[in-house]
Amino acid sequence: MEKFSERLNRLSFSQTFVMSNKVREMKAAGIDVISLTLGEPDFDVPKNIKEAAFSAIDHNFSHYSPVPGFMDLREAICGKLDRDNNLTYQPTQICVSNGAKQAILNVLASIINDGDEVILPAPYWVSYDEMVKMMGGKSVFVKTSIDTEFKITAKQLEQAITPKTKALLYSSPCNPSGSYYTHEELESIANVIAKHPQITIISDEIYEFINYDGKHTSIAEFPQVYEQTAVINGMSKAFAMTGWRIGYSACPTWLAKACEKIQGQMTSGANSMAQKASVTALKTDPSEYRFMIEEFRTRRDIVYNLMRDIPGFNVNYPKAAFYFFPDISFYVAKTLNGTFIKDADDFAMFLLEHAHVGCVGGVSFGNPNCVRFSYATSEEDLKEAMRRIKDLLTNVKIS
Ligand code: PMP
Ligand code: GLU
């Protein structure tokens, strides 16, 4: 007999993993599928970081670390925040977690009561709404479209705030849109939030380095909201370390202590060896890893030029992260080769089944008219994927 909690029943499976698992199953059945589903760099972990991990094993870093992370890692994180973001933090303000995912969950668990509202500019990363639900909160969505590069304005934000608003949660650079908020845009958002001291900004900056304009701003740089901001970042995207599971938050001290309390009862400190390797990653000059970003830039341009030619796709030119989020509303509520397409998730399934290209439908990102393609894969696969989709949609029978 299944005995699920109400909390569990509120949740959905992560759609990114649902689609990537479907691709895996099809591949196992011998079908030649190209996966543009999961957002994870396809590079190997850089050699100096691997060597630091080997050395940590040799030196027996095999015991529990302090719950919020080893002191040298927290110091290296403070050094990184100073070097790259002009932000001053003390190690007591840092909590190292099992990925940025846990870092976000720690913050939400620390501040959300039942019924509290969290503002999510849509589209948002799949796990945000689910995490808010897990904590008993209620997401308030602020809609955007491709015409504004999927970004909200300060005015829209102001209109969404109520006495129950406890947090604003967003990623910049954004997964799934590939946009980032400029210095000026963040300043106007900061000015709104500063008027509401009960609100915490959860600023997910995990794609910070994957910004082709090189103009990342952290909202914590604005002094009027420094004390209201939790900066989230991690090793997954910048250093291709997704499986090493190291992320962190940088918060006001009261919130950092709260994250430590939650994490201490949940998972303890993050993996010791991966923490030691992260010290090396963060202390190395970011230019050492620049080659990955240049490679992503080349791929972005290849995909942009090919995707623009796909019938029915409305595409913008993403400036950061490694995703395209084209608007495919042209196909919604139509029948394609006998299959009715109710929303973008149906369209993603149609592409998977008929073009053998995996992507993720936009419904769980808060936009039922768009689909997400990750271009963190080889040029060859990207070109072939775009060719397959174009072929399918050029010849599709629409009724
Ligand atoms: N935030 C965003 C916007 C992401 O795309 C991801 C994807 N992994 C995460 C957080 C979580 O990253 P991590 O691997 O550090 O848990
Ligand atoms: N963040 C990546 C993505 O959006 C990895 C999967 C996940 O954590 O949801 O595809």
C-alpha cells in the first residue's frame, strides 16, 4: 500500500531528468537519439582540479568536513566573490552544499512558512517551483515573453509583491532563457526590493562565467540589498563538475547559520575530496578555463544560424548560459502528422519520437509555448539535431 505524504503529492518529477531518462531508454533500445536535454557541460574536469582531488584522497580527506564546509574552501569562496564580483564576505557567511540545488533548498527551508509567497520570474529553472512547494510556500509567477528576452521589469516586480512575499528567486544568467540581467536592470530591481525588508533575494548565479558579453553583475553588489541577498553559485557549470556536487550560498550571517542548521540535520558537510578540489578550481585564474566558454560561444552561433531556419520557430540570440528557448507556439493546438500538440511538452515528445532529438518542454519552466535545447554537446551532434528537426518540420502535415 502506498502511503505518500501531502508534501510528496504536491511534487512533480524533475522534467529535465524525465526527458533525459527517456532518451537514455531509447538509446538502450538501439535508437540513434541526440540528447539536447540535460544542461551539463560535456567537457572533462580540468586536469589541475582532478589532481587536487587525487591529492586529497592521498592525504586522507576521507572524514566529515565541518557542516558548512572546510575553512580553506570557504576562504577561497570569499576570495572568488571579492575577485570576480567585488563582494565582501566572511567565511562565516558561506555554506558549502551538495550542489547549488541544495544551497537553494537550504535558504528556502530557512525562511519559508506555510503560505508564504515566492516570486518567480517565468520562465524559471524547473526545480524552483517544486522546491517552494516542498517548503509549503506558494510561487507567484511573473510572466515574460521572447520579445523582452524573457526578462521582468522593476514595475512588474513591484506589482507582484504582497505582504506575504518572502523571497524573489531567479537565475541570471537564466536557465532556460539564456538571458542575463544587466547592471542597470538589477539596480532597478534592487531599488524595489530595498523598500520591502521582509523579502530575501535568492540570486542564482551558477552560470556566471558562461556569459558571452562578460558582463556579469551580482545583485548583492548593490549595498541597499546586500543584507537581503543570498548569492547562490557552485562548481557544476563553470568547471564541468556536475557530478562532484559542490555548490554554495553566501548570505547575511543569520541566514548562513540557518542554512548550516538545516544542512546539519539533513546531509552534513559536502563531499570532502570534492571540496578540496574546489579550492584549487576557485583559486585558479578564470582565464585558464576560458576555452570552455569560447567553445560554447561557437556552438551558440552555429545553433542560432541553423535554428532560425526551422519553420515555425521564433528564436532569440541568447547571450549567456548554454540554452536556446525558442517559442514554438505556431505548432500549439495543431495536429502534426496525426498527433495533437496541446502544449510545448507535447511538441518536445513529438520531436523526440519523430526526429529522435531530445529537448525539454517549457511547461515545467513556466512557459507552455517554448521548448529548451541545451547546446552543451558536440558541434556534430548539434548540426545533425538541427537538420533532423528542420527536415521533420519542413515536411510535416499540419491540420
Ligand atoms: N541552478 C540552475 C539555474 C541550474 O541550471 C542548475 C543545474 N544544475 C542548478 C541550479 C543546480 O546545480 P548543481 O549541480 O550545483 O546542483
Ligand atoms: N540544471 C540542469 C538542467 O537544467 C541539470 C538537471 C537538473 O538539475 O535539473 O538541465
